[in-house]
Amino acid sequence: MCSLIIFSDEGCVRKRRTDAGQKSDDCINSDSPVIAAFKVFQQELDTKHDKYERLVKISRDVTIESKRTIFLLHRVTSVPDVEDILNDADVKLDGVRQKIGQIAEELKGEDLYQFHRAFTPGIQEYVEAVSFHHFIRHRRLISLEEINACLVFMKDDQTTKGGGEVVVPGPCVLTFQVTPTDYLLGVADLTGELMRMCISSVGNGDMDTPLQLSTFLREIHDGFAYIGNTGPYEVSKKLHTLRQSLGKVEDACYALRVRGSEIPKHMLADVFTSRAAPLDPDDGIV
């Protein structure tokens, strides 16, 4: 009965709770091996989260610079000297590779797949840009091995002594390997850029480029057909867009072949963009 009378007083209740909290804090042994272990876990998680955020920022820079390179490459359909555009794109792609070198430096000694979600958007955009550049120059699809061969970097191996002194023993070689999934997703996005290139080419009176791109897109489509629905989920989602690009290019090329001589050149681009084959969103590659 006495306890009930004591706890009915609100001020007394708060005082008792405060005293209990202070007492529990005083009972924590900072030298306990359990507390020491959790402090290590906290430091490891903070380090991992900080690295993840740095990779996200670098990936964003890679994405922006890759998109700018793609916009630059689309000018090849409207300039007399294509080589100048390609050389400028080479410089931009070298800058993007330097950013990817920072990713490789962050991943040194780490499991790539622990941080893969942080930088995969930028890598996919880089694959799209470098494959677009390679196709314009060589009229073929760049391979995964060719992409990875350019992602080798020389970095200074810096180590820190106990007193905080930074020592540079010498350069070290860092490599970054684009995963097959990122390569496939980048190539799937490439098809949209090729479709836009077709539109620009037709608008400038170029009848040969759309037919070449139609054949190339069909080959890419056939390559993805081998994957079918057994590949990564992200690849399956982009197959519909790939089929839309291919259908639009093929249908427009058919119109150019059949009615090309009847349509004025300044109206060909409008015909090209309007003649898109309707596709069922659920129609996938099996």
C-alpha cells in the first residue's frame, strides 16, 4: 500500500525513473569485451556507410559526364568532320575513366558486390557511352573484355605510419572490372541512342545509316534472345524498350524503302518518328 502512495506522486515517479536511468548508466562497464566488440562493429559500419556515400557521389559524376559524351556523339549526324567529334569524345571518356579509377581506389581490398548498388548506374551509363562511341568509329559492338582492358590505372600506394606521416613507396596497379550484368544493361540502353541516331540521320537525308542500324539492332536483339527470361531481372525489364526501338527502326526503314522516293527529305524524320510498331508491354523474349 505504501508503494502505491509513493508512485501516485508524479514528481516522485520522475525522480525514481531518473535515478534508475543514472544507475543503469553507471552499471555499464566500458571495459567489457561485449561493449568493446560493439564499438568495433560501429566503427566498421560507419566506415562502410561513408565509403558507400562516396561511391554514390562518384557514380553520379560518372553518369553526368557519360551523358554529356553521348550528347556530343549525337552531333556526328550533322557535322562534316566526324573525326573531330570522336576525338573530343575520347577526351571526355578519358575523364570518365579517371572517375572510375577513383571507384577502383575506393574498392581496393573490398568486396565489389558489397558496394555494387552504389556505382552501378554510373557504370551502366559509361558502358552506353563507350559502346556508342565504339560503334560510330568501328561499326561494331565493343566487347566486355575491350571495355575492361581500358580500366587499368596507376595509383600511388600511400601508407600512413603511426605518427601520421604519409609514405609513398611507389605506384601500384589498380583494375576495375565491369560486371556482365552492367555490360548487358549498358548495351540495352545503347539501342535507344541508336534509334535516336537513326532519326537524326534521316532528317539530314542519310538513307544508308538507318538500314545499317536496323541490321545492327537486329543482331543485338538476337543476342538478347539467347538470354531470354533466365537472365538478370533488370535485363528482362529493358527488353521491352529494346524491342520498341527495333520495331520503330524496322518499320520506318520499310517506309523509306517503299515510299522513300515519294516523301520530301525534310519530312522523312516526321515519318520516321510517327511510324512505330505497336508492341504489347507483356510481349517478352522467351
